[in-house]
Amino acid sequence: MTRRTNLIDQAVGRLRLQITSGAWAVGSRIPPEPVLTDLIGVGRNTVREAVQSLVHAGMLERRQGSGTYVISDSELASAMGRSIAGAHQRDVLEVRRCLEVECARLAAARRTDAHVDQLRVLRDERSAAHASGDIDAMVETDLTFHRAIADATGNPVLSALYDNLLDAIQANIRFNFEHPVGDDTAHHALVEAIADRDTATAMAEIDDYLSEFIGDEPVA
């Protein structure tokens, strides 16, 4: 039994690597079972159990009459997505505030000149999208902007955590644009605070911005 379990675990690991490495892109169909047995070097039953394990993990999806497809390259993203599905916007905003206030602090402390240049470009693209009134463009540019701040932290774990929440954050951004409150000038001051390495102001800017949507007082 132990050897059987080890074989399945190894097969799961090999299949997972094909996905996380990008060899099997999200949206693509994985090879048929005979090819997988040759690729991994195990029997068909082991392959079936390994595939089923990744189906349960939310990385693969079986489609009747079509095959098995990659639907996520992250088990954490799938698990988070299932947990967050149907969450109240306020709950997502509170999580965003926890995450993005710290992102702003670290970005201000660690940013490079290249990060500042990129953030200014993305801020201007975001402003142009906002002026156009195109909701899809507004959402896309805002998400890209906030993702760039996460990258500027220099913390790969924080960036990965942000990536695993992207679907929920994107949906929340859209909701916020469809239900605006206050003005939309915080991002200009936020970028300049990061540029000036002013951690306190950077934190306050994003805290104030998100707190308006939450509808409570900013964190002191």
C-alpha cells in the first residue's frame, strides 16, 4: 500500500510539474492516457488516480467527450477561489486593505527607479482608462497597477499571494468602479509617496482609498 501511495504521489508531482512549468498551459488539453503512462512511467490505474487527484485540487477538469483540460496552474489559487466564491465585497475589501497597505509600505521602502517609472506609466494608463469610462479598461489597468506595486515589494511570497487572489481582486475592482465613492486621486499621491520612499504616506493613501469603499474609518 505504501509503495502504491508513493507511486501515485510521484505521478501527481510529475503531472503538476507539467502544469506549473507551463508545459501544459491553462486552457490546454492534456495528453491522452497512453501518452501519460509513457511520460510518467507508471501504469494506467496510477495515471488515472493522479489525474483525478489534480481534478479534485482544481487544476484539471474532465470534459465529457472532449478530454481533460488545465483550468489552473495553482492549487492554492483554486482553493482560494472556492473559498472566496460568493464572498461579500466588504470582506474582500478588508482582505485587500490588509494586503495592499503592506504592499505599499514595502514598495516605498524597496522600490527601484525602474519600479517608479513603471508605476507612473501604469498610473497614467489607469487615469486615461478612467477618463474614457470604459469599465473593462478601467478594471484591467487598475489590476495591473496594483499588481505592479506587489512586485515592487521585492517579496516573492507576497507577490504569489496577490496572484492567487487576482480573480477575487479583479471582481472587487469591477464592483468598486460600478459603485464609485469619493474621488479617484489617491493613486497619483500613492505613486509619488512610493517614489519618495515615504512609507507612512504610501500606507495612508491606499488605506484611505480602500476604507472609503468599506465605509468605515481608515486604520489609524
